[in-house]
Amino acid sequence: MNEPTEQTTEPTESRSKRAARRAGEFPAPPEPLPRPVLDSHTHLDITVSEAGVPGGGPVDDPVARAVEVAAAVGVDRLVQVGVDVDSSRWGADVAQKYPAVVATVALHPNEAPRLSDLDDALRAIETLAAQDRVRGIGETGMDFYRTGDEGRAAQEESFRAHIAIAKRYGKTLVIHDREAHADVLRILDDEGAPDTVVLHCFSGDADFARECVRRGYLLSFAGTVTFGSAGALREAAALTPLDQILVETDAPYLTPMPHRGRPNASYLIPLTVRSLATTTGADLDDLCAAISATGDRAFGPW
């Protein structure tokens, strides 16, 4: 989860004010993709509470609406990502109910320093990790943008614990890395990475991408790769093998161009996929097939 400015900032508005500002502002659906892909990282709970649902108006089942609108443009699978105990429980329940959705569970790195009992929260995450429809542990990691020196020890303790949980349960590790590239790699090397690691909302340059690719990690690109200022990010995408690329929304944040600043949702994934096809020089059909296969390898079968 990365809330936006040029990339992201600590929110200055209340959630209710952000919800009021975003409500009803979803863009029109883009052209459908030639092959189905997944949204490898979304926050349905935050999207519904802050922005509503695509198409607006009251709906009895906002999750079903989000799934339906996404499927209509070729986004047929969603990974709902937890950031604390409550959202992780919610996601695990949603994944049980909706066949198109699987879940990941974790304490966000900015959450860890705020907790009065980190161990108790980690035990709750581990209990959820045992569920079959929970396919990943994340988003966890390190964030040096919002959390200062005083909170980094708790972040690292939490990150190391999540790595251990992922390995114990054979789950994909979903990493939040903000201005902490070297420390993320250091900790993964220290602990030994799980079989599958996803760098959510990849934000590094070409050199960092090479290090991640060499280790076999998956790089998940969000709408930021479409931003005019994101030349270094496109360089990173261009050198990433197709079978190590995923695509995500991080909805309701990081909406791809030309709709930056409006609310994001899984149905806007085609904009990012088409941008990646241009950046990588890949045939769109081939890129969709590769993303889909990698998603199934990381999180499936649905």
C-alpha cells in the first residue's frame, strides 16, 4: 500500500474526507486485454471505503461489482492484500467467498512500530497464514520514508518474522520496500528467502532490478510505471524477464496515466499492461500470457 504524491505520502486528510473526494470519480473502463491477467496487489477494503465502486451508485455487494467490472476488461483474478490484523482477517474471509479472489496477510512495515504487542499481532497473522485461500504473506518489509530511525528495529523484527511464516507455510512473500532497497536485500539474504518473493509496487532503478532478478524475485509494476517522471522505473522494467513480471494496482492508489489522481481499481490494469508492453517491447498477447502464468505460479491456482 503506497498512498500517492509524486509517489506516496503520509495522508493529511481523514479517511472520510478522502472517501468524499474520490466517490464517483472512477474513470471509464479501458479497452479489454487480449488475454486475461491478474491484479497481483489490491486493497478492496480501502477502495470500497474510500472511493466506492466503479460505476457509482449503491450496490448490495461492492466486492462482487469490483470483480465483475475487472473481469469485463480481462482482469479475472485479484490478490487482496492485508496491512494489519483486521484487514488480513477481512481479506481471508473475502477469499473464501469469492472464487476470483485470493488473499495475503501481514502487518504493514509502518504498522509494526505502532503496535503495543507485536508478538500477539504476529501470532494472529500466522493463524491466518494456515488457510488455503491465503496464498501470500505480505505486505511486509521495510519503509524508511514514513518511519524514522526509532521505528526501524520493530520493522526489521516484524519483517524477519514474516519471512519465517512464509517459509513455514510455503507461501509467497509480498514485500513493501520504500527507500530501503539495500536493507531489504540484506535481511532476505540473512534469513534466506522463501521460494517465491514479490517486490510489490517495484520502485527501484535498473541496478536494483538486476539484483532482484538475479535472485529470482518477481517484480510487480504498478501504475507508477506509466508516469512521465518514471524513466528509471521503465529502465528497470525493460531489463526484467517476462516470466518475472507481475502487474498490480495497489488500489485505490497509484492510478495509471492518463487518469492519475483519480481512484484506482483492478479494471484499470490494462493501462499498465499496455504501458509495460511498450516499455519491454513485448507482444501484448505474449506479455499477458506471461503475467498470467507467473501469477498462477505465485498465487494460484485460484
